[in-house]
Amino acid sequence: MYKAPRGAADILPGEQPWWRHIERTAADLCQRFAYRRIDTPIFESSALFHRSVGEATDIVEKETYTFDDRSGDSMTLRPEGTAAVCRAYLEHGMHVLPLPVRLYSLRAPMFRYDRPQAGRYRQFHQVNAEAIGDAGAAVDVEVIELAWRLFETLGLRNLSLLINSIGDPACRPAYLDALRAYYQGHLASLCGDCNKRYHTNPLRLLDCKKPTCQPFAQDAPRSADMLCEPCRDHWRQLQDGLRILSIPFAVEHRLVRGLDYYTRTVFEVQPPEEGGQSTLGGGGRYDGLIQQLGGNPTPAVGFACGIERLILNLKRQGIALPPESEAFAVVACMGDAARPVALKLAADLRRAGLRAVLAPSGKSLKAQMRYIGASGATHALILGDDELRQGVVAIKTLATGDQRLVPLADAPAAIAL
Ligand SMILES: [Zn+2]
Ligand SMILES: [Zn+2]
């Protein structure tokens, strides 16, 4: 028996209503914020992610699915969405459009070779939004507002929005020096990964999940205290903007996010339980990324949220799906003469825009009705010899048990009502 690869899940028909609900909600919201949809390939040249996400990040070092294709080019299944959208922005010359260019993706598959656990998969799916070409803090606020409204509209409660500023190339070097100076005396107490990070990526010392490393992060120097003047302005405007929109937030100085391209604003939204392991979504500003990928200096900010994680949290909070109240008719028939009429009736219903199928053939009426009861149908349509003679069909509304005879031609209207 074959099984789906570890950490990759089938999204079965019974789960799809959750996905549909989230996708519709996200698409409506993105539309309202004037974001336009983009879909990029699920794989890109490996160099794109090395240059953008960063060589010394967990994602690139340990988590990518990388392979040589048949021409020997190194390809990587995308571990995140931003780099590919920036690549597309550059490739298609979107800088000539009115800036910022606002783009979003839905149900975008991402791939990370991670330890599978609840709500965490090796193939997972995201809603992404990116606003490219505006340096103002108002756009950071907009992206956070979009994320916050998505969770709010879906009905999630008691979420925490954590924000931080990790500075820019002007002020970060001094901060990293301060961080190294602080950690230097503690290296012997830190985990192996952190000892590496100390040299390659000291920011990541702050978000090590190991309990033995965390106390040191608590007392570490804070990036928001060491910002240059322009970064400090931006940081203040971000917080003012969130207050104006009444979006509650907390400053979390250990929040750095696991990707190298972030500058200034980083943020995460967390559900009530479990803390940092179960982030619902997050993002930040990446003012240097597009230039790093070969474009002109172009400020940008974005957000990503994992759909599996979202569904898990909707279920945990006991949030019910909105009812899908679409009519669903199943046609049952008795006798050889009724069969072609039933076939035509089901087709007519579908052409009228309704969902309709025939009950399985070759079964007794009782067995057909049993199938209808289990199928999720809203209406059973029954054709026997009597109905055939009169040119009618018996329509049973399953929710109430009411049954009436309706001329065949009127059946679509009778069900749609
Ligand atoms: Zn550590
Ligand atoms: Zn700065």
C-alpha cells in the first residue's frame, strides 16, 4: 500500500469546504485592499533562494527540496513565496506600473523538509500578500491590517500581534556587534546551532527555540533601542498607524523571523496557546531584496499565512463553517422506462445551474433512497411508472420530509426555490 509522503497530506473532499471558506475570505479581502492575484511556479532556480532567503538560514541549510533537473540545473521547490514574487516583479518589468504594486497568492504550495507536527507539513500552503515599491510605514500598517482582518473575518479570537524593528544596513551592523559582544561570554551555555549562528547569523540567536538558550535572548540588547534616525521614525509611524486602526500589538524584541531579507518591520500573529511554535502568519519589510536580485533599489513589505495552521486554529477555537446552502438533487427511478427520463432530468437540472446526479443504478428504490440519505442531497427526485404516465416527478425535500408532485419541466424551478 502506497502512502502520501511523510509530512504531505491529501486534502480530501470533506476538508475542502474549509479551504474554500479561507480562500474566498482571503480573496475578497485582498480585492478590497486592491491586491491583484499572481501565481508563480512551485520551483525556481536554487540560486534565487540562496540569494534571497539567505545561505546561513535554517530554511536554506536544512529544509529545502533541491534537485538537479535533467539539464543539470539546480532547482528548488519554493520554501516561501516572497522571493519568487520579486523575481516575477523584475522579470516582467512591473516597476513601470503605479507603485506600490500590490500582489497576492492563494493556496500557494510551499515545501520545507521540516519535522512534521500538528499543523506543520513538508508541503503546506499559504496566502501571501506583497506590496512592492513604497517605503512608507503606512504600507507596513496596511499589510498588517490585511493580515489582522483576515484572521478577524474568519472568526479567530484572542490572537496576539507581535512586532519588532530589526533596523536596516545603516544601523544593523552596530546592533549585531552589540549582540555578539553580549553573547560572547555565554557561548559555552548555548546550543551547537547557536554557536554557529553567533558567527553566521547572530540575529537568529534571539529566536532559538531551545529552552537553554531562551533566557539569554530575554536579556540581550534590543534592536529597537539601537535604530538609526530614519528607522526610528519608521518604527514610530508603524506603531502610531496600528493605534489609529485600533489593532492591538505588543513589541517583542526577540522577534527576528528566519529569513535574511527582512529590514525594519517584522511581525507575527500568534494564537492564544503554545507561543512561538504555532505562528499563524507573519511577515515584514524587505527593502533590500529586489536590489539583491538585480533590480533597482525598491522598498517592499509582505505577509504570509499558512492555511493548514489556520484551519487547525479555526477548529481548535470551535469556529463553524458558514453553511453552504446550495441545493443538491439526486434522482431515483424505478423501472426501465423511467431510466432515460431520469437521465434527461438530471442533465436538465445541471443545465439549469443546479447540482444533480442519478442515484446508483440497478438498485431497489429503497437502496437508492438510502444512498440519497447519505449523499448530502437536499432533494430526492423520484420517478416511477405512475409519475411517468402523468409527466411529473415526486420531489422530496429531505430536511422537512415534504413531498409533492411537480411537472417534469418545472423541476429545476421547484428545487431552486
Ligand atoms: Zn540555541
Ligand atoms: Zn536604520
